Amino acid sequence: MTTALLLDRDLTVRVGTVDLPARAPGDVRIRPEWAGLCGSDLHVFGTGAWVDYWPAVLGHEVVGVVSASDDPGVPVGSRVVADSRYGCGDCSDCTRSPRFCANLTWLGESRPGGYATEMDVPSGRVYPVPAGLELDVAVLAEPLAVVLRALDGVAVEPDRVLVLGCGPIGALILTELSRRFPSAAVSVSEPQPARAQAASQLGATVVTTPDPDAYDVVIDAAGFPGALGVAFSAVRRGGTVLVVAIGAHPIPFTAQELVEKGITLMGGIGFDDEDLPRALAALAEAPERYAGLVTHRVDLTAFPDFLGSLPGLNTGKVLVRCQA
């Protein structure tokens, strides 16, 4: 029996108890310590999209301690981060990476996730947390891995970068830009005052109206309607527009704009096998660079009330404390 944050089919969110099935061969049991709140989690809470079972236990950004294992490579007591990707393993796209799988699902959506006091994951899908790295920083490894993979697509060192949005992913992008391209001038367009202030504290210049045709790279980390219209206006000829935000709205540009400006348009999804270890190494190297991105730590039992108040809050990264 485990205590968990449960999402019912009618989209009611509650804390309750569920029976964990017998641990499957090859799985390890984890006691999650922290689980991050992602924008995709908020989308699922509001729509029920992508869920394969009910009640659902979301949470794919998870760090915890192994409490049961038959794998000598993952002994009991290990501090681990969970790999959130679940590709089918059978399609041709999976041979390149599970992140390209046409049937890709995520931890929490196709199997119970980390908003719980216990969970099971395959032993081959956990990564050790470096010694000395606090778990409430290590939990940032999964979203940082997404950022690392996305920015790998920026082939040329930029002089000027514009980031649209400084929510949790936008803030991680800023930290990685400063690490990867320390000489680049980075600007942020962010209307929310607290997030704009956070962007400034991370070394970015906050702009209300981005300069047209001025930036080598424009990164959409906001996903608001019209964001790509802003990006296409701001990017210079021959520049790159990188989209990491998920939005369901139509894209407001023409093929003529794409061709005549010579824009490289890229979408970033997920991460590859080597990216979680890369993210954990970056976090361990300079944890102080990332720890301040967390603005709220909420107990699991208090999380339903917190979700109800969230629309009125101006948050950075939110973490759920899974153990009492």
C-alpha cells in the first residue's frame, strides 16, 4: 500500500492509498524523495491526456532511494534518478532513440509515477546520483537533460540569443546558455514580473519588445499563441528558431518567411540515453547554479490544495516532497 496523489478519470485530484502490484522481474522499488512539477503534468491534470490507467499517479521528474532490488548493479539504498521515457522498443524510430518513438509514453502516464511514497521502475532505467549532490537539486536532472539535448541542436556559437519565457524550462535554458556560451548576450521576453526578475538575476537582459532581425538563436520556452510569430520576427537571416514549449495553437508563419529568411526551425523533445548522466554531472559540478531555480517545495498531502491555488501564483520550479 502506498500513499499517492491520485488523478481520477473525472480530473479530481486527491491524496489516497493504492496497492502496489508485486514487483515485476527486473524492476526496482523506489521511495521517491522529490518529484518535480512539469508543464506537461499540469496539462494532464487539466485534460487527462495521454493517461492509460485510472486513477493515475503522475510525476516523471523523480529522485529517490531504492528500497528493494534484485539487481546487484542497483543495490538497496542507492540514490537514483528515474528515466521517464518509455518507448515501444519495436519501431524503427526507437533504434535512433526512444524519444522519437511513435508510441512514446512517459512515466506517470503509462505506469504509476513519482507523486507517491513508493514506485517501481525497471532497474535499467535508473541513474545514480553523484555523491554529495542534494536530492532536491538532483531532481532537476530530467528537465535539464531535455534542455541539454535541445541546445545540442544549436550548431554555431551565437552572439545574441533571445529566450521567450522564463518559467522552469526557460530558467534552465538560461543556466545552460551561460555555461555553454558564456560570451553570448542573452535576452529574455517575460511579462510576469517575478519571472522577469529571475531572468535578470540569471544574467539575462529583460526586453519588452525584442529587436527585429537581431538574434542568432531564438528559443520558444513559453508556447503562447503567436510565440513563433515573435520568434520569426526577432531571428536574424540565417538564424535558428528552437521550440521547446508545447502548444496546440496553429503556427503563425508562412513557408515564404521560412525560406526567404533562411531560418533553421527545430523542435526539441525528450533526451537521449547519455543525457541524464550529463545533467547529473552538471548539477554536481555547480549545484548552486541550479538550486535557486526552485521556488516552492510542497508536501505530497498538501499538493491538491496547492494545485488549486497555482493559477494565482508566480512560481519557478515546484517540487513535491514525497516522504513525510
